[in-house]
Amino acid sequence: MNPFFQKLVLFFRSMRFVNFLLVVLAAVVAFGTLPESVKLFSVSPQSVFHQGWFLTLLGYLAFAAAWYVLRKTARLLKGRQRQIISLADQVSEAEPAERFKIPRRLTPDHENMIARTVSDRRYHVTIEKNGDVLSFFARKNQWGRWGGPILHAGFVVVLLGGLLTFLFSDVRDVMIPEGETVTLPKSKTKMKLEKFVVLLGSHPAKPDNYLSRLLVERENGRVTREDLMVNHPLKIGQTKMFQMRYRVEIPSLELLVYRAGKAVERIELVPKEKKALTQFPALVEVSEVIPDFVMNDQGMVSSRTPYFRNPAAFVSLYSAERPGQASQTAWAFEDIVSHKERPNEEWSFTVQKIKKRYVSGIKLSRDPGVPLAYAGYFLLILGAFVTGFVFPRQFMLVLKPVLTGGGGFQVEMVYVRSKDVLGVQRDIKMIKAKLSSALGLLDT
């Protein structure tokens, strides 16, 4: 391969380049959380996640992480014996942890005792003989080597879940009036809003919750009733539902019409619809309905709460000769006190009945990427825990016969450089102390 292309490939495979891409990814995601009014090079925050270059960036990071997972996993799954043999080349030979002498000839019982002493520190021990040289290979917390692959696998799974969400998710807001039915997305399941209820608490202006009572007919024909409330999502099949909002519709209301303080006619009409009186040449219109009427010092009308505690209707009266111009306007309430207070007015009204219909706002979310995302988050947490708290420890205890000075065995205990060097050194010192009392070791 051309040296230039070889260096280019090494650069794209380097951790420096990957870390740079992760910083870019973090910056893009942070930009995507800004308000829609913010623009950067004519790109809005929400649209950045649908840009081709952003998907390419995610694809490259996913490919790089998957390639690392495959290579590292293949390396870790290779034969243990090969890893043990290579331990001799990894040890810190410049400064052996401990060196001492056994002034006697070893027997098989002594070998087993050495192996048990090392195993008591929760090490897995493998013994090898090469002529007169006896080697004990000790390993502990070896599964800590899987922290990196698990972490990268979690990143890949999260990105795969995001890809499924981008390609196949269906998220929509629907407004369902009471008594009407909708079909769940990509499903034959039908859902009817039987009743919407506002659950009032101790504070009249702040409800405890909103409740949508649903009649659900599933694809298999089974019919069930379900309750959907705020902060209590409901899952039907693959669709998850969230209670978001509501509104109130007034299909019609009934007024009692008075003339000179005497009731003359009962009339039912739709808001913003002009309707003629049957006994008089006049038309009546209700342009606005206030749920909880209140008027301030400046004469401005508003509603104290969104609930129908003191409803009022703004009524306009038109003559048959001039239907385009109101001859009289007035607020109509559910009581008749106002008629006695205003005897000079020819026409007055009271609200007899208000037909209300609630419309529930529900978010429907069908997202096949959610299970993969949760699995990826679990792997990320597990990988971070293993990487941060599980440190592999390895050392090698080698016994070589001493041909001079009365014989015996020369012992060297050397260890692999790792994150937990102090822990390995502590274990080696404790093992040496036990061996010293059992075999009579001599420092050299």
C-alpha cells in the first residue's frame, strides 16, 4: 500500500480522530436542543438530525465501534492457554515484585500448597512445567477485559435503535372527541373515547389529573376498557399513548328568553349561529361562552378557571329588519337575579342548559427502536461499571532450581502492568507471607 494511504488509514482508525468525531457529535446534539428560532447556516436545531452528513457521522461511528467490538471479542475468545503463555512477555521484568529462595526440594504436595495459597486470594491458577522450571500463572477479574467491548457494543445498539426510530417510528398527536373512534397507527386496533374526566383536587384552578376512559377493540376482537392519565402512559400492542391536553366543545346551549321580565320562549342554538324567535321578529346569537365568569375593575371579562362553575354566554339580539347589526347585547347566566335588577331592559336571557363535549389530546407513539435503545443503555452502564471498577490482575510465580549454594529453588513473582498495580502488589505480599511460614522462604 502507498505510504500516504497507509498513514491515512491509520489516521481514520486512530482514537484521536474518533474522539474528535465524538466531540462533533456532542456539539451537534447540543445544538439540536436549542429553540427553533436559532439558526446556524440556515439549519434549524430540529432539522439537524435529518441531515445527510449527520446520519453519515452516526454511521461511521457505529461502524468503527462495531469493528472494534468484533476485533476485541475475537481476540478475547481465543484460547486461554495462548494468553497465559504470552504473559511471560508482558510482565514487568525490569523490577520483579518479589524475589526469594526456597531452601529445600519441592514435592507435589508443595506444588499443590502453592497453588492453593494463590487460589485463596481468588486467583485462577494454571501450572506449567518446562524441564526443571515450574511456573504458576495467576489471573483474577479477567472479565474486566470485556468492559471496552461491552461499552462499544452498547453504543452500537443505541445507534441501531435510533436508526430504527428514524426509519420506522410513527409519532402523532390526535384529538379525540367523546364518543368518537380512532384506529391506532399501523394496526387494526380501534380505540373509542367513552368519557373524559377532569379530576379536581383541593385547589379549584389546579386539577389533580385528567382521565381518558377508553374502550379498546384489539385486533383479535377482544374488547377492554382502559384508563389513560397524565404521567401514566398506556401501552396497547406496540403503541404507547400519553395524555397531553384537552379542550371543551359546546355543541349547543339552551336559553330562556325574557321580555319585560317575563319568560316568553325557550330556544336551543349552536354558538355563533343566529336563530330566529318563533313569536317575535328577532334573531338571537351566542358568540362566546365563558366557563367561570369574572369581571375585573376595568370591566374586562375572563374565566377564573377552565371549569364550568359559573358559566356565562354573551348573547346578541338582532331585529328582523336589520340582521347585520345587534340591537342589544348582554351576558346571560344560569340564575334569574339579573332580570329583577334590570327591569328597564326589554329583553334578557338565562342559560338553561349547556351541552359540553370534551376532546382529549393524546400522543400516539409507535417506536420499534425503543427496546434496542434500552438494551444499548444497559450495555453502556454495564460497560462503564466493568471498565471503572473491575480491574484484571495477573502475575506469574516462577521457580527455578538453584545449582549452587546448597540447592533449593529460586522464586520470582512478577506481574503484568495494569490499572490496579497496588492491588497486585498487595496480593503478592500476602501470598509471600503465607508461603514464608509454610516453606521457610529466604529473601535474596
